[in-house]
Amino acid sequence: MSFFAMPAWQPPSGYRIPSWLRPPDGMVPGIVPVELLLGRTDTHALLITDLRAYPTGVDFALTARRHPGQPHQRRDPRRPHRFAYHDLRLELRFADGRNPSTDSRRWPRTFETEEPDPPFLYCHGAGGSERGWRSRHWLWGLPPPGPLAFVCQWPPGRIPRLDVEVEIDAGLVLEAAGRAASVWPAMEPDEDSER
Amino acid sequence: MPAWSRGPEGTVPGVVPVELLVARTDTYAVLVGGLLVYPTGFDFDLAVRRRPGRPREYRDHHERSWDDHLRLEVRFADGRAADNDFRRWPRTSGDQAPDPPLLYQSTVGDDGGHVWLWGLPPPGPLTFACQWPARQIPPSQAELDAGLILEAAERARTLWPGEAPP
């Protein structure tokens, strides 16, 4: 085959995103009725929004907003090839002491192929512009009753310096998970383990 | 970008704690959720779910016409309506705000998209209607009490108080 010839079309491989890396497709989530301002400086603000609870976990968005009056500075001046928001680190703290984090160095090496012990916090999409940054996260495993803390920080040396924490009552998440419903009620429970 | 084209970035939106199932067939479901409300309008996610186990339909996007896409219309209780057919958008200059409601779907795909609706609804039922003939999704709709939107707009707050909203 010529180097320039297009390869023949192949059917999809059938790869299925595992259930611990994404919300279930066959469920209508329960919405957690909170809007969280995690922290704010003169130049930036961090929000947690879109908290959607399922029986298997919680999906939510972390948003970084830039003050409208700030000059556009979307990249880290010391490393101009990277978005300044890229290094935002998020950790959840459960009432029982467990603390899943977006720090991939703490993830098990086999998280893509083997189901990790919950809780497991996975980023399943992110993007942004000069106006800010938004990333979506999937928490595999529900928190226990009690306080649930969202902790976010930029590593020291980043501009701006942010190290913020906000708590909500995990009962709100558990109640919302209880309101989640199946889109197709007749669906077999294991049907949703594929995609 | 003009103020009518997106939510104000200096505002924490109010959340509407509702996820609406707008349409469901044996293969697909259409959901409206993630409703984030600002004093000038609201954002939401339009999600198309395929029933697990059902095969994907692969089509060349370049061969698709607008009629092959999911059509969405939002109807206010006073009869005004807006839809995601960009061919019907008003032609305005950047500084001239169109009459609300205006619906802008910023991302369009087989899995749905993200929608901004410029303008808040009056009290009464707020209807989300959709259809997608190419996927055999018939005209379907679901209603929400617009009061939930208006209450969420009241909860929206300025990120940097003391400054004029952008």
C-alpha cells in the first residue's frame, strides 16, 4: 500500500469506557441544589457547579473564571506552552478521612483496565479560553454522610496563588443520588456497563 | 463578545435542581439539565443518550444537512419561542441586542450540545420541545415551572461585588 493511500475503513473497535470512568448513560441524575464559590482573588474565581448524582458516583464541573477587567493571560508566563489553569489540583475530603484527588500520581497504575477501590476522582474532559477554564470530573463512589469538602489549589509559585476549601453536607449528594432514575426502566442492570 | 451571546462571566449562576427527560424512544433519550441561571438568561446542557448496547449510527458529518440534526425549541408561557435553527437568527450588529428570547447552541453533535438562552421566561410553564426525524425521535416535549428559573436567577450573585457586571 502506498504511503499516501488511505487505509480501509474499519468498524469501531468496540472499546467500552468502564463504568468507573464516566457517569452511567442509562440514568437521569439527581441534581444537587448547590452552587459553590470555592474561592476568589482580585483576578480569578473558582466555582463548583453542575453537581449531578447517580447511585454510583457524582459528576460535576470545576470552573475557573478570570476577572473581566484582567488582561488576557491564559498561559503560565514561565511555561508559555501550557494553560495556566492546567495545574489546578482538586481534592475531595470525606467525613471518614478518605480524600480522592485529581493528582494522577496517587492513582493506581491499572485504573484504565481494572476497577479501582472507590472513591476515585477522574477528569473526563476539560477546555478553556482566555476567559477561563472548565473541567468535568467524575467521582466514582458516593461520600459517606457528614461534611464533604472540595479543596482546590494551584501549586506554589503559580499566579495567582490559590488554596481554598469549601464544605457541603454530603447528605445533599446522597439525597440527589436517591432521586436518580433509570431512563429505560426495563433495562438490565448490567446493560449500562457498556458504551 | 456581546452580553446577549453568553452568560456574564463575573456572576455565579443559580442552579435549577432539575434534570428533564424531554424525549425517549427505545434507542435514544434526550435530556435537558445543568440549568445555570443568570439575570440575563440561562445555560443548559442538551444531552442525547443512546441506550447501552444499541449500535451507533455513523454518518459523515459533511453529508448531513441541518434537517439531520436534533431540533430544539424552548417556548415561554406568553407564546414567545426560540429554537436552535441558526438560519432563523436575527441579523444584528454586535452592539445591538436582539429581542429575547434567543437560543444559541454553542456546540452541536450526536451527543447533544451546550445551549445559551438569552432572556428569562415569564412565570408559567416553560416548555422544552425536540424532534430528530433522522433518529426516529418524534416531536416530544417536557415542561418546567418557570418559577424555578426565576428563583435561581434571584440566587445568582456577583463574583466581584462593587463592580459593574461585564
